Amino acid sequence: MRKTEYEIILPTEEEAQVIDGKLLEEIQKVKPFTLSRAFVPVNVCAKKDGEIIGGVLACAVMWDILYIDTVWTVAQYRNRGVASALICEAEKRARDMGCNFSRLSTYDFQAPKLYEKLNYKKFGEIDYGHVKESFYYKDLRGKHE
């Protein structure tokens, strides 16, 4: 092993925040954010009788990009339009914040057809051998669902 003048360790939560903050400072100098903060939550959920039956966890990122991280619905509500309605609501809220694009990824056993139905375009795929991950984007400036 090569001897270095530094050590590589796991950062504390506070140190991880410092690292993230330093990167965001450098990015801001090169490409100023168009949003009020680097990451603005755009989370929505659907409830029936007080119980969550589905949700989208997403955030508007730095400029004009909505990153959708999680889309989930209770099994009995799948294929009934809940996820589509949630995604459309998240997109609407993101557009209202000034977002022009949306991005997400999904695995082959999840919901690629749902995203394609909502006009997401596939731009890449990774085949891990046991599962494929597909990457999608959508221009939010066009026709709305």
C-alpha cells in the first residue's frame, strides 16, 4: 500500500455536510443556482381514510431539474392511476418553482412502462447482470398531462 500524508476515514454526519457544502459552493461559483436553495423538496402523497396509499419523493435541484427519487403505491392501488396522478402533481409543483426538466431511474421489474406512458424518454441503461436500471428524463415545458 502506498504511504500518504493523509488518512481516509468515514466522515461524521457534520463532516459529510461540510463536504457537501464545499462542493455546492464551488458549483455555485461556476453555475449559479436558479432556485432559492440547492435542493428543494417536492414530495407528495395520496391518502385514503387517513392512510397513505402512495407517494412521490422528489426534489428540485439547483437549477431547473426535478429529480424523482421514489414512486410508490400500495399494491391494491397499483394500475389505478394513483402513481400517475402523484407524478403529475410533483411535476406541476416543480414547474411552478421554475423547473423545466424531470429525471428519474427505475429497475426493469418496477415501472418503466408507467414513465413512458407519462412521456418520459429513456436516455440510458445499466445491466448489472441480475437487474437492469433505466434512466429517464422529461421536458416539462411542453404539453402537460
